[in-house]
Amino acid sequence: MNQAISGLARDLKIDIMKGLFVIGMVWSHVSGYTGVRENRWVDGAWNIFAVVTFSGFIFCMGYVMQISYFDQTPPPVQKMLRSTWRTLTGYYIAALGYFAIVRHEFDWPLIRNVLLLRQFGNISEFLLAFALIPLVSLALTRPIRYILASERRFFLAVFLLLMTPFIPVNFVHSPYLALFIGSSQGIYYPVLQYYVFFLLGAYYASREVKVGWMHIAISLLCLTIFVGAYVNNNMFSRFPPSFAWLVLGGGGFFLWYWVAERLSAWPFPTKILAPIGANSLFFLVTSNLMIFSTRETFRNAVGVSGASILALVILVASFALMRFVRPLKI
Amino acid sequence: MLLFSFLFLLSLTALAYVVVLASLITALPFSPVIFPLALAAVGLAASVLSPFLGKCVNVSAAPTGWSTNQRPNILHFLNTYLLYTIVIPAALALLFLPPLQFGYHGLFHSGYIYQILSRGVPPENVTLPGYPANDYWPYHVYLAILVRLFDSPPPFVSAISNVVLMGMSFLWMSSLWKHFIRDASTPSAFYVIFPLLGSNLFYTLNVQIVNWISALPQAAPWLDFLRAADTRLDHPIIRFVNFNGFSVGIVFFLAALWTVDRLLRNRSERPASDFWLLAGLGAGALLYHATTGIFLFAVVAPSLAISLLMNDRYKLLFAKENWAAIAKHVTLAALFFLPVAVFLLRSASAMGVKTGFEMFSWGDVSSIFVVAYPVAVFFFPEMLRAWKEKDFPVIFLCLVALWGFALAICIHLPDGNEYKFMYLSGIAFFLVASLQIRVIVAKPGFWRKGLFAFLTGALIYHTAVGTWFFYDTYRRRHKAQIAYHGIHVDIIRDEFIPFAWIREHTPPETVIVQPWNSKDWNYGYFSERLPYVVAGHIYNEGIPETAIRREQIERLYDTSIPLQERISILREIMQSVSHPLAIIYPADNAFAAAMQTAFNSAVHHLGKQVDIYILRTP
């Protein structure tokens, strides 16, 4: 069964979409670390990327897992566990890199705290959610299949998950609990609140939903509302995620989805974006390490265009590094 | 998407119904009871009704566009969708500019929402605290939920709601149009937008004509007829911009038209279900925007009854053997509507002005004339065709248009709100006219294309001018710098400083005593407290307390009146409301000393100009 699936042509739109998100994320991280976010336009763009990117990644994860896991009999559990382990390793590399390079801290207590998830590395916290969501999905395989089998159950689950931002999380002090339900004390991408996008991605894959103009209209409306709120200095809570943050981000990323679908018909952008998306973990970890390393050199030394060029250079360098690797099967 | 829109409307109805029913029994706080209750109602409605509605709503209503695997035909795309762009400037302006979000009545509507958020339901009359609300407050509950969901202030969520409702209106109109022309393909944007935004199409021209002829030495007496038209019918885009419940009402109205149309086309397998669907929509309309609700019952329902009686299939429905079943449904419907009726009667009895009948009103005739005349030449031929061909759905629309106009002439609603009847009738009128326009334009001939181009140009101009008008009016009306933070609004001007202070330092039930001011100019509503009395609310006129309070306020701030007399006025005010009072008063040492002596109330100086006194009632 798996061999039959792997023999099919790969649906590249999700890889392209992830590639677009990686580019946006690297640019946002560079903007933050070089200080150009003080520019209001940059900050606005940064916020748009922030609201759509993580939700979009989770959507892609749901989409891919539906095809590669939930649709399979028997489901390839070991493959998923390996993937989770890879993501977790990537997180540890980025987090330890942050403390070593940016904070100049590196001792055993710190390493222990990072490994035990008591301390988190900057701009890599989201990787933990990337690792945890597949794990949760593995544990909930049967309920998720049950929910996806019926539209009624699916919409009810979406409705209930969209209400989870109203769970009072002020009392949550444990980082372990916060990783799952969020906390107002720290930067967490809680699994529960964002899980709606995983289900949505799985639903789109299972029903092969086509993106039409109504998607684009809703996406543009969501982004316009978000920008309207930003212009009026009324930003929505991101940590913990608020209802508006989830809904507007969720609506917004369909624009990326639509663009990815359009681009998948063109060979040139596909050749560039699809490898980036397919190796998003590699790009996110290496780009983080490069940003940490170049931080002191470029902080407050470049403008918007300089930061954008730096982001491009980091992406090109990561792309080149990826090409240097020769997988050797022994 | 139509299914979602139906779910949205029925969820709104369920929400309002549950909240109103509960409030008839006991007062409820908004949180923690109302919010979960409301969400439970929405979830319940969605889960229970989705399979039923899935069967009902079997027409793809949305202008869905091409699937991603198809190559678009750009000309077809432009012809179908391009005209939708005329509403984008209004939507952007509304979402980006707080003064436009405030609109005309946004301040006191915000007052209702803040009151519901902090003190629950049912709210007091926010223009006359201590008295029951005389407004359609389920609409404010709906916005209060949006405020909580988006953690944004009422004007901003009202803007979001309006833009979404405008999109929904297009959806419903698109689906209606598909029914009428019996073509499932996506209709041209013109036919979707024209009935909704075409009303009073030549408004600008009418104004110019009146101005030109008025400038003549001897103005024609019939000009008075044109001048008498209700100016609130100027640009229909305003219906989807203003901070009030009419936009919700319009969507309920369109959904009701859609359901009736379905019944009349014999598409329904279970007519009783459709009647119950209509009952639900009617209840929702009554609760969210009473004028639209009344229109549904006074105009749409009789028009439906006449159309059904003309339809052979439904004549059997009223046969003797069905009487028992009809009686059962009518009894159940009466029970269903009982809480809604009680709610409406309570609200109506809390109004100072009442709905009345008038045999004839030239003002209303003039308003109807300016709304309808640009397309009357298309309406009547289509009506005749429908009559000859026994096209019941179109006959029904004609009845809605004509009976709605006739009723508007004969009825007088508070604040002249019968103009809303005219707008709703105008939608049906323009829809019928559009059917004839389509027939004319479909035939070959240069003048026919020219006619279509002219109407399209007029629609674009009318909407563009309307957008500019509301932008310009509200931008100049609310000139202050406005800042949002969370659900709160700050007005960056000196006059707002006392209100910001009151918001921070007083309990939510506090009533503000301040100089006499219109409800539509009173930024004090953003203190999230209520003013003791305000001007400009016609629903309060006729309530004796309004005049009494006005006189109290005018005397309180009249420094020529002796100090002790002013203090005694404050005692009267304390006795008339059982709330803590925050008195905003010009800085005056003598008055401060008298307040200290009379009430032991310390003065809070806000700069050198204004003092605030807090009085807590025993």
C-alpha cells in the first residue's frame, strides 16, 4: 500500500505552500533580529506573516498526515515517530544554538533545562509544536478518523476547538501543560488551540477540496480585518492565541494556498519553492543558526532592503547547504 | 456557503431566542452564564440543523468561480465579478477608519453593548437609565459576543459584522437570481448588486434638479413634493455601513425571500418545514431588527398567502381535511412566537412614541417615487408578464414591492422608520425590474447595450458617491483622534479625560451626570457608563421623565441658580436613579465646598477646568 502511494506523483502544492511560509518566516526572523521591525510597514508585514505562518504550517501538516498516515492501512506509525524525533532534534539544535550564540550561555544546568523543556530557545519554540502535534495525532488516530468521517462531526469539532482560546490559562505555570493548552506567561504555541488547523488540513486532503474564489474573498477579508485592526492599534493576542488570531490567520493562509496551487503549474518556481518546503525543518534550523550568528553584525546596521537581502542570502546559503548533502544509503 | 449563511442566521435566532426567553424570567449576567449559553445555542443549532439544512439548501448559491484545475476565461471573469469591486472602497474605509465605524448612532449603540458586557441582560435604556430598554437589544448581545470573540471595541466589530453581512446579502441575492432565471451558473455581479444598491438610483440628479429649479425666480410648487423625500434613502450602501441592526435585518429578509421562492416553485418536499424555517427567520428578524421583522409579517406573509392561494398546488393545502394539521402548526407557532411578542410589547411600551396609522403622506409618496421611478418602466412590463404566465414567484415579489410601498404610505413608525419598509420593498421592486432588464439586454441592438452600460454606470456612480458621502460625513463628524485598546475606546481630546477617569475609577453601574448633550455626540458612552439623560432619542420623547431630567440638568449647570438649589437638584437626581453617580462639573471651589458639606463627597480635580464628584446612593 505504502509503495503504491509512494509511486504516485507527489502533490507539490503543499511543499510550495510550506516553501512560501519558510521564506516569510526567515524574512520575519531577520527583520526582528536586525531591528528593522521598528519600521511600521515592516512591522505590519511581520504581523501578517506571523498570523498566517504557524497556522498554515499546521494546516499543511494535517494535509500531509491525512495522505501519508490516516489514509494508510496500517498507518505507518514508526515513520511518524521518526519524523517527530527529527523535529524535536531540530528544535534542540536551534534552542541550544540560541543560548550559545546569542546569550553566550552554555553550561550543564542550561542544557538540562533546554532538554527537559524548562527553558526555550528564541524563534524556535514553534518547532516543539511541530513535534507534538503529530504525536498527539498518533495517539488520537481513531477519534480523528471518526471525526473526519462525518461533516457534521467535523464542523462540531472545529466549532469546539475554535472556542478553546476562551479556556482560562492564566493559572497555567507548568511549561509542559502550557505546550498543550497555552499560558499567558511565556511564548507557547499550544497544541489544543492550533489543532483546528490540523483537522482542517486533514479535511481538505480527505475531501480534495478545491480552492475557489470564495476562498480568496474570505482570505482577503480576513487579512483586511487583521490589517484594519493593526492600523487602529488593536492587535489580537498571539500568546496565548486569541479567537481572532486563529480565525483571521486561518482565513488568511488560504491566499498562500491559492498562490501555491497556481505556482505548482509553473516549473521554475516549483523547482525553487518545493525543495524549500519539503525540507522546511532544515531551512528553519539552519536559518535560525545563521541569524543568531550574524545578529551582532547586522543589528541596527541595515535598513529594510538590507534586511531583505540578508534574508535572501540566508535562504540561498541554506539552499546551497542542502544541495551539498549527499544521502548515502549503506 | 449558503448553508453556512443559513446556519449563521438560525444560530443568531437561536441565540436571541434563548437570551430573550431567559431574560423574561430573570436578569442574567453576560458572563459567565450568557456567553456559554449563547455558544451552546449556536453549537446546538449548527449540529441539529446541519443535516436538515443540507437537504434544504441544495443550490450552489455562491459565485464560486472556476475550479483550480480550469483555465479562466478572463473576459467572462471580468463580466461576472468585476463590478463587485465597487463595494471595496466602502469596505476598506469602514474597516480602517474608526470615525466611519462610529457612524451616526454608533455611540449609544456602543453604550448598550458595554452595558450588556458589564451588567448582563436585559439592559437598561442607555439614554434614560432606570427605564427598560426600548431598542432591539438582542442585536447588541450579538455584537457583545463579537466584542468578546475578537477582543475589539464595539465600533470595530460592528464594521466587521457589516462587511460580512454585505457579503452574505450578495450570496442570497445571487442565489435568488439563479432561481428566477432558472440558470445555475454564476450570475453577473450587476444583477446581484443592482437590487441591493440600486435603490434611489438618480438621487444625485434629483438633488441637482431641485437645486436648479429652486434657483429660478418662480419655483414650481411640485418641487415641494420632491423635497419631501426622506433623505435617509439617499445611498443604499449606507445600509451596510451604519452601526445598527438593519444590515442583519436585510440578510434575514433575503433569506426569507429565498425560502418563499423555494416554496412557490414547488421545490420543497416538505412545505411544513419551509414554513417553520420562515417562522425562524421571522422571529430572528423581529428580535434583531424589529422594523424588518414587522415587514416580514405585515408584507411578506400576506404576499405569500395570496401567492399560495393563487397556486393550485397549495389550494389543496387549505382543504378541510388539512385544517387540523394547520391548526396544530398555528398553535405551535403561536407558542413559539409568544416570548418574541412579549419582548416586543415590552420594548414598545417602553417607548415614548408609538406606531400609528396615517391615511396618506406626501412625504412617503415622494420617497417611494424617488426610490422606484428609475426602473419603474422595467418593473411593470415584467409584472404583466408574470401575471399572464402565472409566474407565482415573480407575482409574489411584485406583491411584496407594491404592498410594502402602500403600507409605508399608510403607517407611521417611530422616527419615520417606514423608510426602511421602502428600502426592503425596493429590493423586490428592483429584482423584478432586473428580470426585465435582462430580457431587454439579451437581445441584439446597440441601444440595449447602451442601456445596460448606462445603468451600470449609474450604479457605479451612485455607490461611489454614497461611499464618498459616508466617508466625508463621518470623518468630519468625528474629528477627534481615536485609539482602540482591547475592547476600550479612547478619544484623544480634553473633553474625554473625565470619562476615561470614570471608566477607571467607578463601578460599571455608575450613572454620569453631565451637561445636556445629544446621544449621537456623547463620547461619554466610551466611559462604559450611562449618562443620566441625553438629547436626540426620539423613542424617549413622550416619556415624562425625559423632560424632567432635562430640566434638572439644565438647572444644575446654570451657575446663575443659587448653590443650595443646585445641591437640592442633585438630591432629586439621587432619588430618581438607584445607581452611584459621577458628576462632571466645571471647576468651582464654592460648589466643591457645598458638595463636601451636603454629601461628604470629595472632589477629584482633572486639570484646572473640570471636577468630578462620586456620590454613592445608600
